[in-house]
Amino acid sequence: MAEHASPAFVIKGMVKHGSSAKSPKVLEELALHIGVFLKEFGPAGFPLQEVIDFGVTGCGHANKKVRDTFIQMVTTIYEFVGEPIKEFLKGVKSSTLKVIEDSFSKTEVIDAKQFQSKRQVIGEEEESKGAASGGFNLLDNLPR
């Protein structure tokens, strides 16, 4: 579906409906798939602000599996953003933040010039080549 519409469209729908979800399994799957979308499609057009807000909420969930999956999603975002993501994690409890920072320390930040997306939105080959050549920064997706 993301190849035909766009990953941003699909992710925004997932976040919108996931923010009202009660089932821990649904929340786990949403966080897992958002991380997969970022790894497969890359940072071009990624709705960073919505996903970080969703991630902060998920990192405070009572269920440990849900928390761990959201920490994994935030760590995937860290791979593309680097240290600036820490500024957006202000709403996370200090004990959970320590776990997140430990996960960050074990993760290597991806250089935008070296990243090659595995999938592309149909009809957007030229646009994604510009993003893969290193001219794209995930933080540019944040609203000013």
C-alpha cells in the first residue's frame, strides 16, 4: 500500500488510529511496522513529528512488550536522525529514557549519503534518488 500511496500517508493513518488503540498487540505491531517503513523507504517524506509524539506516548505504556517495541522504533529513528532526537523525548520518564539512551549507545547512526532505500513509491524514482544521494535530512520533515 505504501508503494502506491506513500509511506507518509500510511504512517499518518497508522499513528492516527493507533493513538486511540487499546490493544497492546495492535500498538506493538504499529510501532514495529513504522520502523520497518523507515528502514525500507528511507527518510524522504517521513512524518517525523507525528511518529515521535506517538513514540513518546508508547514509551510510557504500562505493558513491557509495548514499551520495548516503541523503544525499538525510536532507536530506528535515531539511526537516521542521530543525537537531535533526544530533544524531542522530553515527555519520557527518566527510567525509560535511560533504557532508550542505552539502546542509542549500541546503535550506529546511518550516513544519509550511504543509505539506499529498498523500496520506492511508484512513480517517484527521480525524487528518491536525490534523497539517497545525501541531500536529505530527516529533521527537515519537522514543522517549523
